[in-house]
Amino acid sequence: MEYFIQQLANGLTLGSIYGLIAIGYTMVYGIIGMINFAHGDIFMLGGFAALIVFLILTSFFAGIPVALALLAMLIVAMLMTSLWNWTIERVAYRPLRGSFRLAPLITAIGMSIVLSNFIQVTQGPRNKPIPALVTDVYHFGAITISLKQIIIIAVTAVLLTIFWYIVNKTPLGRAQRATEQDRKMAALLGVDVDRTISVTFVMGAALAAVAGTMYLMYYGVASFNDGFIPGVKAFTAAVLGGIGSLPGAVLGGLLIGLIESLWSAYFTIAYKDVATFALLAFVLIFKPTGILGRPEVEKV
């Protein structure tokens, strides 16, 4: 039983990271109906931005407290990725917003390749390790919970609450929901659609930066190809939970994290991804909109 609870804790930690990335996917899709396949690489950029900040801080301020270093890493990573995603939206996606549906998808894949290769060229192809930032662990009998696991789960819960409040209770959230329902009508009613979409991209990038920083803190390594597999799994989480639903994105991420952890613990690790995508197929067969998704209403 202790082993099972231990794997639950590991799965919740990994699922929280997937959930943070998945929120960015689901927000962008909910607003403009486009899958931003470069979002996984924005997550990777966030991790590298945090890594660079950590190296600079430890070079000039060797005795800096870990909490202050993590806060600086988070802030700079969120600012950098927000700027990147805002630029990507303005340069690569906005000009194609009115074109046929496959054009933004192809552009998103192209931007993903550009970002991945940019980091590979500028930072090198090798893994970039860092010392363990948070080493405290707590023992509950045979169960071991690390402080970094608690931080990741708590950060995910807090950010989900904040962003849910923004989307459902603020003027920005009303503008986002109006843009989601009908962009033309929203514009006629005074909503700045372009600004709303740009802010949505910025919000998604900020969450991806937090996920990238948490990933770096948890695993202690960054690589130029870190965006692909977590990005695909986070997109799967968004679809599983219900694309367009913020709680659904986090729920999907938690489910995928739990499946990976439990499958790796009790079965062969080689098939953990097979189990994940088999669950996705099973859910979509019986509930095509995802666990918390709503049926789309066709406008006529």
C-alpha cells in the first residue's frame, strides 16, 4: 500500500507539470480554435531561461537563498516566454488567421522546429544539468515526499485557481469568452479581438514557463528537445480532459501522470506511453468531447 501511495505522489507531480502546459493549449484552442504546436517548445524555452538565470545568479551571488533564486528564475522565464509567444502570434499566426484551417497548423509545426533548432544551435545539443535546488524530503512511514513535489503540486493548484478566476470573473475573461463564441460579433460590441488573442498567448506562455521551471527543478536537467514529448503529452491531456476547459486540462494532465507512474511501477516501462494513448482512445470513443468538454455548437 505504501508503494502505491508513493507512486500516486510521483504521478500527481508529473501530472501537475503536464497540466500546466495543457492549460496553454486549451486556452489558445478555446479562443481561436487553433492548436499551437509550438507551445511545447515554449515550455522548453522557459526551462532554458530559468537555467540561464540560475547560472548567472550562482556566478555573481554564490550565497543567494534558494527561494529567491527560484522566484527570479520564474519571473524571468515568464517574461521571456511571454515575449516569445507574443512575437510568434504577431508574426506567424495573426497573418494567417483568416486563411484555410491547415495554414496555421503548418506554421505552428514550423515554429516548433525553429525554436527547437534555435536552442540547439545557441545552447548546444547536450543535456544541461544543474545542482539540486530543493533537497528536503519528508518521511511518512515508508512513503517519501520531497519538498519539490509539494511545491509543484501547490503551484499548479494556485495557478489553476487564479486563471479560472481570470477567465470566469474578470473583464479580460469576458472578452476571451466572447471572442471564443463569435469573434466578429465580439469585435462589433467593442472587444479588441487582436489584443485579447495576444494576451491569451502571453498567459499560456507564462504557464508554460512555470512548468518549464518546475521541470528543471524536479529533474535537474534541460535539453533542446525537452519540448516534444512533454508537449505531445500535455496536448493529449488537454484533449483527454476536454479541449477548451481549464480544469479539464489539469485533470487530463493528472490522469496521464498517474497512468505513467503506476504503469511504470507495476508493468514494463516500455509500454507506459501505449497505456496513456489507449486511455485517450477509450475516453474519446465514449465521450468525444473529453471528460469535462462541452459539445460544440455549429453556427448557422
